[in-house]
Amino acid sequence: MNEIGFALFAGAALALLFAFHYAESQSAAAIRALAIRSGFHYLGDALPRSLTLYRTPIGVGRGSWRRTVIAVEGGSDLSLLLNPEMTIDSAGQWKILYRQRPSISLRIAGLMPPEELEPYLNSVATDARPRGNAL
């Protein structure tokens, strides 16, 4: 009987891992498509060399976790995008916009769904389009 219970538990754990992986890959594909539609270059997990998150709340340490960050190099005014859940910080010549605290939902805390991200990107793209943008 223990073998059957273990097999069921292992199967459920594998199914859960697959579901998380599938949801993450679908989200990445949607964000990639959104970046292309908005005129940005999709970078995936990479960061531009000039953007360092060291000494920011989203760098390393206690305050860090996986989250969506919108970063704009130069003088773009991100304050127009601010809502009560979002925070603006600076990292060198970059302005970064992100959620300070993770919201409680079934999604991975801190990650923005693509449909919530689109208005932010459209606004940033309108302000910063002459420079090469990356997402």
C-alpha cells in the first residue's frame, strides 16, 4: 500500500512541476510577443550590461525574489505609470519600475501577467522609442 501512495504522490508532484513549467513557458511566449508588438527587443532573463540591480531592493538579499521589472535607460518619466502597488527606483542611468511587495494570487508573486504589463510597455515605448529598447 505504501508503494501505491508514494507512486501517487510522485505522480502528483511531477504533474505539478509540469504545470508550473508549462505556465511559465506560455507566459514567456506571451511577453516575447508583447515585446515585439511594442517595438522592444526581448532579452529573456538577460540584463543589459549597463543595468546593475546591485544596491537596489531587487538586487540580492532579503528583498529579492522573482518579479517583473520595467527598466528604462535615460530621462524617461516613469511616474506617469505609477500606481499604488508600484515603486520607482534608480540604478545608475536606469529608472526601474516594479511591485514593492508581492501580491497574493495564484501566480508566482511579483510576476506581472502580460495583459497587465502591456499598458506599461505601451506608455514607456511611446516615451522612449527613439532609443533602442529592450525587454
